[in-house]
Amino acid sequence: MKLAFLGLLLPAAALAQGLDGQIGIHDPSTVVQCNKRFYTYGTGGGSLISDDGWTWRRGAALPRRGLAPDVIHIGDRYYVYVAANIGAQPRAAVNMIWSRTLDPESPDYKWEEGGVVASSDGVEDSNAIDPGVFLDPSDGRLWLVYGSYFGYIRLVELDPKTGTRKDPGDTPRDLAINCEAATLIFHDGFYYLLATHGSCCRGADSGYNIRVGRSRKVTGPFLDHTGLDMIRGGGTLLVGSGGRVLGPGHFGLLDLGDGVQRFSLHYEADLDRGGASVLDIRPLLWRDGWPVAGDNLASGTYAIESVRTGTALELAVEGMPVGGRRVRPPGPPGPPGAGPPGSGGGFFAGTGSPIPPQDVTQVSAQWPAGNVDVRMANYLCQAQQKWTITPAPGAGGYPGSPYFQITIAGTGRTLAASEGAELVALPAFTGAPEQLWRIEQFPDGAWRIRPKAVPGSSEPLALSAVGASFATLAKLDPASDKQRWRIKAP
Amino acid sequence: MTVRRRLLGALLGTILSTTAAAQTAAPTLSRPTTPESAPTADGFIQRWLILEPIGADGLTDSAVRAAVKKVYFPDQLTVVPHDGDTVTVGDAPLRWHAVDTKLYNVNLFHFARAQGKPTSNVLFWAVTVVHSPAEASGVRLAIGSNAASVWWVNGQEVIGIYGDRQTVIDDGVSKRLALKKGPNVVRAAIVNGGGATDFCARFLDAEDRPLTALTIRLR
């Protein structure tokens, strides 16, 4: 089933906030999980660790320091590929080290040297830095791309049993030029080569941007959406500078197998953090066979509409039409007036003046105190249908975003999971885990909304439109259209 | 065209609210001829006891809640009537009719018109008895109605949907509930404004699949 793309629904001015904690890093590796913790490694050997993918702290340095490492987990080993120039550029080599764990506190934390897997001699048209490692899900073969501006991005095959070069005598294949920080991913029958174009390391003057080409074969050719080969400079833009963050680079796929995809990257300059180079994690969407950079949800007031039913989440209270209830007089209608609205023609000519938004203070005076049920209805711009979604202070998060609280705009009425895996609106937000929501974007742009906790249940559950007028919490099912929501400007 | 039909419907509704419909046989309904029936393959319950309509006005949440809260006849939230039983509402004797629908839905417009009764600005009471072969938890009642409706299962109110609306399958869905082994009484009050009126109902299992292993006996 081809789903309509739903990503462009957030107000353009709304900006998601970046990750929390110590997120300074340059050239981060792909983010990987080890014993439920998240790890990434950057240029210079430093690392960042997070328990939830939202709040980060500095971690242990790698024993081998170098440029732009990449990491992959295969079997019981974590392989890290890290490059260093060995003399003047472009003379360089990519070394592999491996460990059974990334956790420095584990007794198994011990790095072994795996040797050089790729190199450049300083004369050839390649600079063997910026490795990107890729395990092909279609056949289990392991590949490494590398390179940086001096000549080509190159591809060599590795041995997935050892992480070492499969055939050291094999001639590397040239895939792309004029870029660095390349990596490969596989999606729906295509291989995608993602690489960073533009200049790095210039702060807010860095033109870094991530571009992509695709191929039916891992060995290329990788063409962009115009048909231009990346080996001739092609590349479709995935993400460039925007908002308060400049110079995105070093794509890394983060797929936790839960139906949503994310990617890690760094910005050369985060203007809100003094122009520092910082880590971010964003949703990865797909449109017409091409990856698209999604945005983490930004604070705002929204309508929450079911993709399946087209009806919107609301408090189960009697709605009042915006502008008050107007009753059409009996009898056949007259034609709308020929003049301005309200100048004649009866009911269909309107009131003759703009109708202001509904005053929630006024209409909520009629709502019952205490807990109120939650239901769904046709969206009619009414106060009980507008939800303000904001990060819950100090509540932690998940890869890319904090947990959110969801309240009726202008009130304290808070969406919460209730006993029996149902929903309720509480009179006020208290910060309890059943009032915290994980909101993530599916690859088609729709959103999934999950409670952090559900009283009496340990199962992962998601907001589900089980009926056109009723929502519940149901077992997490990424394939279910009942669990897909549009989060729209109200 | 839709707007014109709506306007015509509303106009007719105004007229019909004070006059009974011309009596015409109900093409989609028949009197049961078997002691029990089964839900359709999609789980829809086709056998019901329906009371001839009672006048009611308004489809807002509060108007419908007031309409169903009003006591029209004794034991109206507990009685399982027999086909042909009558109750007196105001001065009018109203009769319970057992019906089987040929469709997934029960056409109340057909029902009322066949009795020569009003179809607009009315409230219909409907009752059925669903026999479950075993206790079933995590079940939901899922209904659609034209227009507003309130539903009870074994005496507990489980669904209320309000406003001028059309019948949409699985529009109103209850929270998770348990069906007892044996008889379970399902009761509905459907309030219509103007024009067509009908409802459909089925049970869904814990995976949202229709429950079909049920028997409908009206007792």
C-alpha cells in the first residue's frame, strides 16, 4: 500500500528543539545501541553516551583516535572504523578496532586492533578518511565507503565475520566525487549513498549539506533525482542549513526496528549554543523512493487527526460552534446576498463580520470538573479540539525528542493513559509517567503517539483510532493505520 | 446536489416531525421466523426488538442525554420485552416489534414508516440479547447510528455519540468490556432529527476483529 506523504503538516515557523545535555561533537559516527544505551564517537576519539537518546553526556575516549569514526554492531562485536592521515593529506588509512561491548564499565570492555582496512598513498585520487560501514540486509555482505574531497568516495568489501578487508588485493570502486562522510543504506530495493557536500569546519560559515543518490546495485552507479551520477558531482539534497542550525553533515541511520527511522548527524554550528558543533537525531522519512529529513515535533498548538478516520481527538464535552449556535430559520433558503457578507440573503450570508477564535476560558466554564473522557469528532475549530504539545520539563525523552505533555490549549486539561489501556483527560498535569507522550514520525510523515507508561500495563502501547469517534491505547503495531496521526496547525 | 438533498431532508423533517409517515412495508426488515440468528460474517447483529418511536427533540450532547434520562415506561433500562408487548408513553400505546434486517444495518426509517409512525424528531429504543459461548474479555461494542445514540451492555452505559450524524461502521466504540457466558443484553436509544435514520452494531474482539461466534435469541 502506498501511503500519501504526510510530513509537511507542521507550521513552518515551528522549530524542534535540539538534543539535551552535553551534545558537543564533530563528525559523529552512526548512533548505535549497546545494552539499551546509545553511543556515538567523533573526531578526536571523544564519545557521547545517552540512556534514552535524548539527554547526552560525555563518554570514554576510544583507544585509537582519529577522524570521523563509524561503528557497527554485528553478532557479539562492535566494530569501529577510524581514520587518520599518515602524513600530508591525502595520505591516510582506515583502521578497525573492535570490542564486545561499548560500555566502559563492563568487564568485556576491551578493544582489539583489527588492522588497516583501506588506505590512500597520498598520490592516488582518494583520501582514506571518513569511513562509513554498511551491512547489506539483503545478502549479509559488509561494505565500507570512505573518502574526502581529494578524488573519489570509494567502496571496498569487508568480511562480516571479522570486520577486516575481505580481499586486500581487491581494487576499490569509485562511487562519488566532491564530498565526504559517505555511508550506504538500503531501502525498498535501492541502495542509497549519502554523502556530505560543502565545506566543514568554518562554524556558521560552513556550507555542509547532506546529499543522496541511489542505485539498484551496491556498487553503483548512484544517480540523483535528476539522473546525474554522484561520480560526476550529483546528489539530491537531503538536508541543508535551516532555522538556527547550520551545516548538517555525517548522516548515520538509526533504525531501532520499531517502525520509525531516524538519522544522526551533526551541525557545524548551532546558533543557540554559541555556534558549537552539536549532535542531532531527526526522523527519516521517505517520499517517492527518496529519503527526506523530517523534523522532531516542535512545541505548539495542534489538531490531532486520525489518518484512518479523519476525525480529531477532543475532550468529550458538548461542543459550541465557533461564533455561537446559529439556527437556520424554517422554510426554503433564500439566495446569498449580492453585496458584502451579512448584507442580505439570510442564514447563508453569515454575520457580516469576522468571527473571532473561540475563547477557551468562556466555553470551558461549561465543561465538567474532574476527569473527562476523550473521544474523536469532525474537526470544527472548537476549543476542546485544540491541543498544546510542549516538552515536559525534566521528564527525559527518546532518540531525538523529549517526552511531551498534551493539554487542551489554554487549560490544564491533560491527556493521560488510564487503567485498562484507555484514555482520559485529567484536570491538571502533574508529571506522572502516564501523562508523558512519545511522539515520533513514521517514514510516511504521519505521527505515532505513545504514552511513557500505562497504569497496570507493561506492554508498549500507542494511541489508536479504534473507531471514528473513539480512540484507545492498543498494542504497538507500526503497520496499523489506526496508530497514524496527523498533527496539524489548528 | 448533496446540499439540496440535505435541505430537502431538513424540510421534510420539519413536516414529518408533526405528522406520521405514510404506511409502507419495510423492504429491509422482516419478522423473525427462527428462534435464533447469528451475526453476519462481519459480525453485525441483525435481530432486534424495536419500540415504535417516541417524540424527542435535539441532538446535542445535553439534549440527547436529557432524552434518554427521561422515564418513558417502567424498567426502560432493564426490560427485555417480547415481540408484541406494548407500553404507554404519554397517552400513546407503543408496541415492541421483533425484526430481522436483511442488511448490516437496521433501517429505522423503514421501521417507522411501516408502522405509519413519525421518522423525524423521534427516539427509538432497541434491545437484543447476545449469547456468548464463553466469557470474553477485552471485547468492544462498535456501532454506527443516524443520528445520536446511547448504548448499554448488561445495564452499563458504554457508548454515547451525539450530534447530527450518519451511520458509519465502528463510529462509536466502547471501552474494553467483558461479555458473560450466556445472555448479554444490548440496549440502545437512537435519536433522530430529520430524514433517514438507522443503526448498526457488532462486537469486536481484543484484536479489533468482528465477533461472529455469537447467537442472538432476544431472550
